[in-house]
Amino acid sequence: MLDVSGFGAVPGRPDLDAAPAVRAALRAAGAVAGPVLLRFPPGDYHLWRDGARRRELYVSNTVGDDPRHRDKSIALLVEAADDLVIAGEGARLVLHGRQTTFAVVDSRRVRVEGLEFDMAVPTVVDGTVVAAGVAAGRAYRVIRVPAATLFSVEGASIRWRGETLGSGAIDWSGRDGLEYTQIHDPAGGRTWRGPNPLFDRVRSIERVGERDIRIDYEHDGEPADLGLVYSMRPTTRDHPGGLVLDSSEVTLSRLRFRFLHGFGVVAQTSRDVAVEECEFRPPPDSGRHSAGFADFLQFSGCSGQVVVRDCLFDGPHDDPINVHGTYLRVTGQPDRRTLELEYPHRETAGFPQFSPGDEVELVDRATLRAVASATVRSARQPSGRDHDRPLRTLVVTVDTELAEGLAGWTAVENVTRTPSVRIAGNVFRNVPTRGVLVTTRRPVLIEDNRFERTGMAAIYVSCDAQEWWESGPVRDLTIRGNEFLDPGGPAILLDPRNTRCDEAHPVHRGVVVADNRFTLDGVPALDARSTHGIRLRGNHVVRHGQETPDVVLRSCSDVRIDQDDTGSET
């Protein structure tokens, strides 16, 4: 066993950058053959961006190939490790400056357990309206921000900022409502995306306490948002919040993520990844309501089995769980065995997609119908680790002759890099979007979860070669034993983004929805499109408020609903 304190890490010292000691401890752990335990004793460890490891990495759904953000700062970097456990019950890692909390790269059989991760100055500003009214004919609000939020009043404007780094630079800054806002109602337990009125027609701003800010307006309309929280942030996803890259048999257990900057924990082109008994939630009684800058968990191009169980997801700025592959657009066809491909979405580029022997499927982008399949023989593609080769384009040679004229209207998916999925026993709350997005052709089981008032559909099954380019179809999806409480959209939405539907050639197949409980207001329990073989049984629907059909079907076939399964109760 190794202990970080043996390398100079001292808990409880905010003035001491623990990054060099942590780096030394990880280096020593990597040099030991066989199983290794690296322990963090209880206490707070402060890790500054200046002392973090830096790697050029390209990560799905972040900043694509933008050269300004190619280098990532990583607080806890595990590289080329085998049989490593990092344990830290009672240990909290506090990040100073925008960083990836941890990265597991090119490793096998790694377990990270017990640690808590937070950011000293989160990149989301949570402003709670603690007073509002009209005085002397003008409207006003008093907003309260968390103690961790740094700001200055500059005339009739507020400047939010991050910490001052060792270089003297300010880590980040922005003004007023920043670039994005979502609204949280603590009393109603609901979060949604919407306009931000805090900085409309401002007359004056003054600081009226350590954490309170009074905003006076040019109008006399009395604000009706007392108690609401406006969560404001920039929109550049310059880092993944955590990263599992090109690794296998990685388990994240009993971790507490108090804030994830950038794009959540991303597992990319990895195999057999488990997230168990983790908590994604801001610190209690901190005045903070946002635990993430975007998604919480993203699985991109993974294989083997993905497991997410017994976790709490509370306060993201996007979807808590998203499992998908990536469609690449076919742009050229030099010969019958060669395809020129590209990453079409600006937020995803720069990493490899294929290995020799991988099976690929070509689909018609309009119908999402498969038109050909083949096996990869070779690929010229980006490495994901440098910019020496083109970051957006790839060339793939396959083992069989393909039809001519595929460019423009088809897309390619690597079907080898598609995982089976189990999502079980989790709680989703204060979510502005969907709870779970999943698109994979291997078996998916979503069971015994509780979805509380998601802003949109609780479970969303897409498949898209037009906008986000997240592949692919589902073939074996079971949703059972879950509780859906007042979702903002259909509780379960099967909505592939094909622009032409053909019932004879559906996108999705094999969906079982069984023994779930739905409490709904004006939305269906299931809204399905272009899906074959839907089975509903043993579900219970309780309705209040606006009536709407329990099941909505569009271009679906072979649907079986037991007579009393979705009978409503009011």
C-alpha cells in the first residue's frame, strides 16, 4: 500500500498545492507490478491548475478540434496502470482552476473509490432571489450567491470570476447573466431552461452584504420569482469533468462529485465501465444548486458492459446519463472498398473510431435504414492525443466491395464499439433535460430507478444522423420497475431523428415497458415513433391535471398492450 502523505501531501492545508505530491504518488504506484492500493487519508487536499498534469486530448461532446482547448489540465492522472485501487474515504480533493477531476487513460482494472471532488470556485453561478418588490416606483430584486462565488460590482453590471492562478491570470470571468441560464424552484423540486430576467433594464446594482446583491430596475413590474434560483454559466466545454479513455474494467465507487466543470465524466472508447453508489450533488447547505456544467455521465463509443447503479443525480445542466456511439458522415468514395469520412458536429472530433476487425454499418441518413455492412481492414484517422494528423477527417478501407455513390447521403457507425447497458436503482432530480439517453443495439436494462420531475422526457431513445450524430438503434430495451414522477415531457420517448419513416423498416425494435409506475400531468407515459415490437404490461398510470393519451404511437408496428395495463387513475 502507498499513502499520498508519504509523498508530501498534507491534508487541511489550503495554502499548499498537493498536486506535485499526488503526481509523485501516482508515478510510484505505476512503477509497482501487481495490485497496488494508493490511499488518501481523510482531509482536504487542494490541487491547483498550475501544478496539474497536462495532456492533449480530444473528447466527445466537448470542444471538438478547437485548438484553443486541446490541452487538458488533469488533477488526478492515471496512465498505463494495471490493477490499481485509489481509495480515499473521508478525503476531499478541492480543485483550484478549471481542471478535469481525474483521468484513467490506457489502463486496466482500475478502481477509484471513496473520494470527494469539488471546485473551490465553481464555473456556475447560482443566484437565489431572496427579496423582490417595488420601491419608489421601481422594481428590485436581492439575489444571494454562494460563498464560493467570486464577483465584483462594476457600475450597473456584475463581473463574475474564477480564482487568480499562480501565473497571475484570472481563471475565468464573465458578466451579468453569462451565456446560459436554467431556473430551479427549490420548493417545487423542478428545474428548467428559460430566459434570465435578472439583468434586463437594470438601473443600478449594489452589494448589500457579503453574499447579497441588490438589483434595481428601470421598470415598475413587480418580480414574481421570489425563491427561484437562476443558475448561470459560460457554454464552452473546455474540459471533461472526469475521463476514462481507452481503458477497461474501470470502476468508480462511492465517489461524491460536488461540481464537475465542463462535460461531466466521459468514458470514451473504453470497455466494461461501472459507476456505483456515487453521488452527483452540490454540498448540502452551501447555497449551491448546480453540481455540473453539463451532463454528469457520458459513454461514447464504449464496448463490453456499462453499469450505472445506486447513484444520486441531482443538479446537472444537461442529461445525467447519455450512452451513444458516433455517426460519421460519408464524404467521399475513392474506390469500392474505401470511404472518406468526417466528424460533422463541431463539438466532437479528433479521436480514432476504428481498429482492424471492427464491424461497421452504413445507414441512409434520411431513413436510418442499414444499407451495407463490412469489416474494417485499415484506417487513417486522428490519434486523439495529438494534432499531427487531420482531426476531422478519416479514411477507412473495408474487406468487401460497396455500392458506388454513397457520399453525402450515408453515415457510418462502428457497431463493434457498442455496449450492453444496465442502469438500476438510481435517483434523478433537479434535471432540466432528460434523465437517461441511450442508443445502443446491445441489450439495455433500465430498472428500479426514480425519475423526479425531469424537465423533458425521463428516458429518451434517439438515433440521429442529422444534428448530434449520436448513433445508433436499439434492438433489446427493457424498462421495468421504475417510478416516473411528473416528467416535463413523455415519460419514455422513442424518437429517432429519421426524416422519412417506413413501418416496414423501423429504426428501433424490441422494447419492453413493464411494471412501471407513472404519475403524469398532460404528457403520455410512452411516445414512440418508428419502432417495431413494443410490449407494455403491468404498468400503472396515475393522472392529475391535464388529460392526455397514455400511449402515443407514430409509424410503429407489432405493438402489444395488455388491456388493463395503462388504465388511468385520477
